[in-house]
Amino acid sequence: MTVLDLLIARPEGHLGHRAGWLRAAVLGANDGLVSTSSLMVGVAAASDTQVSAVLTAGFAGLAAGAMAMAAGEWVSVSSQSDVEQADLDLERRHLAADPEGELEELTQIYQHRGLSRGLAEQVARELHQDDPLAAHARDELGQHETTRARPVQAAVASATSFTLGGLIPFLGMLGPATGTARILLIVAVTVLGLTLAGFLGARAAGAGVARPLLRVVLGGSAAMAITAGVGQLVGVAGV
């Protein structure tokens, strides 16, 4: 067996099929960490707030955020799915009304990709004999099964990861610290969680670790700092 045979036989392990759920999961985990910790830090910074008040705010934010993320992902990805289906319906009508015109359109697509006219015609005709709608969906519309919009999958991934990420800041409440020390502990635990989330997200995506990790940590830290500042201002103002 030649090297070429081995390369053809061995799966290349591309990661495009993870795009839908991975985007929702990474967004959910990051949002869960940042929004829950920011809410807890903001409440704690407002005044000498009781532990119960900080915990109540945190859990309320966790529940509301998870449901909001699930609903938002479901609505957003459902809209994408509707657009994909509308394009397929339009293409189906075009194929029924003008099959030869659609065949020529597919032929020109393959010509633009580097095939000779004769070979492009042959490929287009064979694909039209098999499943013309699938050929046009893939090569004209850019729709692939691995990247198809999946609203339920995105909603579940987002809500689950939000909940898991949002639970991490509560670890900062387990220590005996009070006041500013408690805030710093929540922030420290959250930064560790953001570091882990950034690392796992980069690894799952098959990308380099440094840039995604730095992006996640800096963005989350900035959100906590701003929220803490707002909480402090509100507390000082006595609102």
C-alpha cells in the first residue's frame, strides 16, 4: 500500500461538524461564568451585603441566564434553519421549472472551480441523475449536512454549558472570606474557570490555545471589573 493509499483510507479528522454545537457551548460557558460572577460581584460590591443576598442573586441570574441562552439560541438557529429550508424550496422549484438551466448553472460552477467544460458537464449530468437537489444544495447554496442548523442541539448545548460555567463562581463563596476578600475570591475562581473554558474550547475546535484563552480571560475580567464598579457606585449613591 502506497502513502497515497494510506492518506485516502485514513480519515482526516476535520472539525467542521462541531461548529454548531461548539459555538453554542463555548458561548454558553463563557456567558455563564461572566454573567453570574459579574452579578455576584456587583451585588457584593454594592454594600456590606449578606451572603444570602449574594447567593440569591447568583442563583437567580444562573437560572434566568440559562433559560435566556436556550431560548435565544433556539430562536436564532431556527431562523437560520428557516432560511436554509427556504433556499432549498426555491431551488426545488427552479429544478422543476428549468432543469436544463439548472444543469448549466451547476456545470459553470464546476468550470469556475477548475474543471474543463467537458468534464464539468459530465460531473453535473451524473449528479443530476442521482440527486440534483443535493448537488445544488451543496455546490450552489453551500449547505452541508455537517454544518446544517440544528436549533434544539444549539439550545441544549448553550443552556447546559451556561449552567456548568455559571456554577463555578459559587466556589468563591465557600471560603470564610468577607467583604472585599470574598469579591477577590469570586474573581479568582472565575478567572480560573475562564482559563479552563478557553483552553477546552480551543482544544475542541482544534485551534491554537494562546489567543482564544487570552480573549476569553480578558473579556471576562473586563466584564467583572465594570460590573463591580457599577455596584460600588450604586452602593455609594445609596440607590
